Amino acid sequence: MTIIETLLTRTTPLTSKEAAEYLGLNERTVRRWLQAGRLKGYRPDGENWRLDPAHVAAYIHECGNW
């Protein structure tokens, strides 16, 4: 199963740490990208980021590096 397929079958949001692992990035970079709007995410508790796995899969697909 590819990374994109794995993400598209996931039913729970990703943490910024999990997203970083899928993207091959540092978690700090993911948080900066979220703040800049480069990735879509939300903060349900006002502090910790959550990302829709489908949005991360779309980002990976658009980049074409995976």
C-alpha cells in the first residue's frame, strides 16, 4: 500500500508529528507550514495541530515526490 493509499484509508486526524513522518519532514517544519497556510490543519484545543489525512495525501500527490 502506498503512502497516499494509507492516508486515504485513515479515519482519524493526524498530529503534526505523524504528518511530519509521512512527509519526511521535521515536525517543526510542518507546524511552520501550517501557520503559513501551506498545509491545511486546525487546532481543536487551541494548541495542538490536527491535519486531515486526505489533505496530506493531496499535498503529497501534488508534489509528486513520493
